[in-house]
Amino acid sequence: MSVLSVLLLLPAALLLDRLFGEPPARIHPVCGMGALAAAAERIFRHGPNGPRMTLAGLAACLSVVLPVGLLAALPVRLAGELLGDGAAWCACVVVVSLCLAPRCLDEHARRVAQPLERGDLEAARRAVSMLVGRDPQQLDAHGVARACVESVGENLTDGILATLFWATAGLLLAGLPGAAALAACHRAANVLDALWGKRNETYRCFGTAAARLDDVLNYIPARIGALLYILMAALLRYDWKGAWRIVRRDASKHPSPNGGYAEAAVAGALGIRLGGYNSYFGKVSFRAYIGDPRHELGPGHIRQAVHLMYAVALSAAALTAWYCWQVA
């Protein structure tokens, strides 16, 4: 594997996502992950909550994540054996790109921002319901914008930075098949957390392993992402000092051990406040405030959050390429 192929792997995956986006839902690998998760749940989730159900959830989690990693590495290895290193590199770029979601996140965010700019609150509510689980009819224009900015920040870590991080780790450990395998394993863990990592009676024990695995896989990328946010805020002339201050002050207030870092960084950089009251299935809950309300949240902040998202994603790809070059 040449040094040039190492340097270009992750930027190429980001470029492929930007050019073509995600494939249709019916053929997207994430749908296959969801089907595998549903089968694992039918097999393992039986009986009352308790330690056995927690162990069953762990077994179900492993029965999804490990096969997904092996299946992702398979086309890369086959391409290399049959067609050579160049084909293996191309296959790896495709697999890693399928695990990334910047263009999808951008498109969803713009579908929220555009009707908000026109004053069409109902259309904005419908659009933001595709990003968040809170009740859209309970959101005013400020609440819609806040929900969208929070989703962009959180999904930057889950859908982009962590994938790049684990693809890099796999590349260093096991070459191109390793990069594909660990990128796919992370995406599968993220899917399982979305499906099973819910704090309700059904998944309180069964979903524990999926939730903790997702937390572990995102722990380092979330913190690296906050530093990259601050750096990109300085380069793009946002409030990098505010981003640094709010990350230090508010990142730990988020209920997720990782979700607060990106949200705090974007809140500080844009001079806005995130968090507050949300309604889920008719029940109102409060999430601690993150940031200071120096500016009133609006559709312009959604576009700025997307702007920062791309800057952070590109800087992360450049950083990982540089690191791989140093150790290659």
C-alpha cells in the first residue's frame, strides 16, 4: 500500500459522499444492518429485565457488529486478490463512504432552514421530524432551529468523525480491509444504539451493551471533534474563544458522555444557546442549557452549523491522513 493511497483514502471517501450522497434506502447497507438487528432481537430478547437480559443484549450486539465488519472487509480483500491494490483501494473508499453521512446531514438541515427562512413553520416542522425524535408540533421557529443545530452537532460526531477515526485505526492495524471493517463496525454500533439504546422498559437492560459500545466508540472522536471545532472557528472567523469557553463549561452537562462536546463547541462558536425543554410522545423533559443566548437562534445558524460541519470533517480527514503518513 503506497503512502499516496493512505493519504487520499479518507478525503476520497468524503468526496465520494459529497458527489453522490447515500444510495436509495432500499439498497443502503444501513437497511441491511437494521434487518440483521431485527433478527438478532427476535432471537435474543426474551424474558424479564435483569442481568440475563443485559447479557442477551450483549450477545445480540456482537452478533450484528462482528458480521457487519467481516462483510465490509470481504469485498476489499477480494478486490485486492483478484484485481490488485488499486481495486482494493477503490472498494475501501466506497465502503467507508457508505458509512459517512455529511451530504445527507447537509440536505436534511437545508430542508429545515429553507422553509424557516420563508416563514413556513409547518414545512420546517415536517423536515426537522426526520432529524430528531421530539414532537415537532410542540416546536416554534426557535425550537425547530435549535433541534436542527443540535442534530447537526451530534451527528457530526456519530456520522462522520467517529467513522473517520475508526477507519484510520483499522487502516493502521490491518490495512485497507481493516479500515473498511472498523468503519462498518462503528456504523453498525451507531445503528444499534439508535434502535436499542432507549431508556424505556423494553430496552432498559437489552439495550445497555449497544448504548455503552456506542459511547466507547465515540469517546475519543467527540473530544477530538471539539478541538477541531475550535480550530475551524478560529480559521473561519467565528468565536473560537467562546467555543473553547463553552466546551470547558458546558460539555459535561449533556446527558450523553459524548454529545455535549460538539453541541457546546457549535453553541460557543455561534453565540447561541442549545438545550432546554423538549416534548417526547407527550412527555416534557428538560435538557441542561449549553451556551449563552447572545444571538437569537434562526435559520442562519443552521447554515453556519453546516458550514462548520464540513470544515471540521475536512480537517479531520486531513489530520488522519497526516497521522497515517507519519506512521506509514
